[in-house]
Amino acid sequence: MIDWSHQLERVRRALADPTPVHWEDLLLMRSRDGSLARQMQPAPGVEPRPAAALLLLYPHDNELWFPLTVRSSALPLHRGEVSLPGGGVDSGDAGVVGAALREAQEEIGVYPDAVEILGTLAAFYIPPSNFQLTPVVGFTPMPFDIRANPAEVEAVFSVALNQLLDPATVETEEWEHRNLRLQAPFFALHGYKVWGATALLLSELVARLRRLTPHE
């Protein structure tokens, strides 16, 4: 039987390991020859805006789950894409952690005081928004009512951590982007294709958990 407290301890251990995850273990768009097809750093002279997103774990049916949002089709960027609650760091935020907590409260109604911060994943660049995004991983032991903000979120669905770790959830398709044929990997979850920045950060967590030995 899955035990959420054991899952939580494994997440803590995975985040505490300072060893970086190699890009080959991440879900990144690639050219047909296998080379990276994603801009990983801002162009020279471009200063990205710090941003954060919250991956919030919570127990349900004795395992850990986390919510994903479907972005509103009215938003100027990334409309209709699956993401985590997040956005740019504002001047009044307590860094990336404060921004992640604020955005989660604004988008899905999570109270910051109910969240324990477990750690962060590697920050990375998102070209369309010019964000340098830091994924923040948190945990709440208490059930909460998801209240989606319709101005930003069209839908919310939750995924079991064990489902994310199942290799069968990863699929790859050939997509056309800017007149190029690219290999696009994604997590197939609840009828959605979770790709791009969200797939990148989720795949880092998966890679970190998989490299733990079974007894850890």
C-alpha cells in the first residue's frame, strides 16, 4: 500500500540532494537529431524577470497529490496551457517563495500559512514571458477547497505523485514549431498534454525521486 508520509520523506530527500539533474533526464523539446530545441538562457543583454511557481503536495487516499491549472484562454501568454500556480516576483514578495505562495492564493485559493516549504527545483528561463522561473515545492497536510480564479484559470485538476512517476505517462509527438519539426515530450495526464516549462520542472522532480535507492 502507498503511504503518503513515506512519499513525503522521499521528496524531502530528493530535494535535499544538491546534485543537479542533467538536461538529458528532463522533458525538453529536441530537434530530430536529438539536440536541444529550447532556449535555455536569455539573449545577451536581456535581463529576465524573477518568477516562481508552487508545486503543492497534499495527502489524499493515503498518497500525495498536487494540483495543476489550465490557464485562461483570455491571458496574453501561455493561454490554455497546463501549468502550476505562479507568476512574476513583485516588489512586496518575500522572494521566490513569497511570490509562489501569493500566486497560489490568488489562482487557486491556497492560504500561505497552511503551506510548509520543502525546497526548490532548479531555476530556468522561459523565453515568451522573459521569466527566470524558480519552482517551489510545498506541502499542506490539511484538505483545502480549490477556488479557481476565473480571470486566470479555466480549470484545475489534481494528479497523484505515483501517477507522475509512471513511465507510461510520458509520450512524445512530432510537432511543427517555427517551420521546424521537433520531438515534443509531454506528460499525458487526465486528457491533457503537459509540456513546456511545466513538463520540464515536473520531470526534474521525477528524476530526483528516481535516483533515490529503494530503501530511501
